[in-house]
Amino acid sequence: MDLKKIFKTILVWLPSVIITLFFIPNALDKILHSSEMNKIITNSIILVITGIFLLIATALFLYNKTIVIGTMLLAIYMTLIVFIHMYKGKPYEVAILMVMATIFAAYIRSPFTFQPKRNY
């Protein structure tokens, strides 16, 4: 195996792994510790559903054939988090960066998926 190809594969997947390392613990925390969280929504059932949604969206994000759907779901979720942070007066810059990083990581892994199809 070519060392250059291995290095390229690692660099292409690195942003996606970092994004995954953000979303999976967040989802597991919502599922396992939903009654202990001090969130804007105090209903633990909604937090568990949100955690399951995040796990499914992350799995879709990691699978190449559903990368657009997973990216869209994760970006929409984090955009809602940005609005919630703005509403509560919390810092929201990191959440905006997570939205951008999610889209960037998907684009790096599959740039042709995000280009419009041309009909000749």
C-alpha cells in the first residue's frame, strides 16, 4: 500500500472523526443523563429522542452514501442550538463553528456530491 494514499485517507477522514467525537458523547449524555441536565427543555423524553436523533444523524454522516442527509441533519440541529444560545445569551460562536466544520468535513470526504449535476 502506498504511504501517500494512506496519509491522504487519514487526512480526509480526520475532520469527520473530530466531528463524530463531538456529537457521539453529546448524544450519549442526552440519552444516559437526560434527567440530570439543566437545559431549556426539561422533559427527559425529548432529550432522549434528541440523543437518538444525534446518533442516527452521525451514523448517516459517516456512511458515504447518506453523507448529505447526515450532514443536513447535523447542521440543522447545530443551527437550532446556535439560535437557542443566542436566545439565552450564551456564547454561540463554537456552535457556529461546529455547523461550518460539519459541512466542511462532508465536503472534504465527498466533494462531487455537493456539486450540481450537469445535463448535456
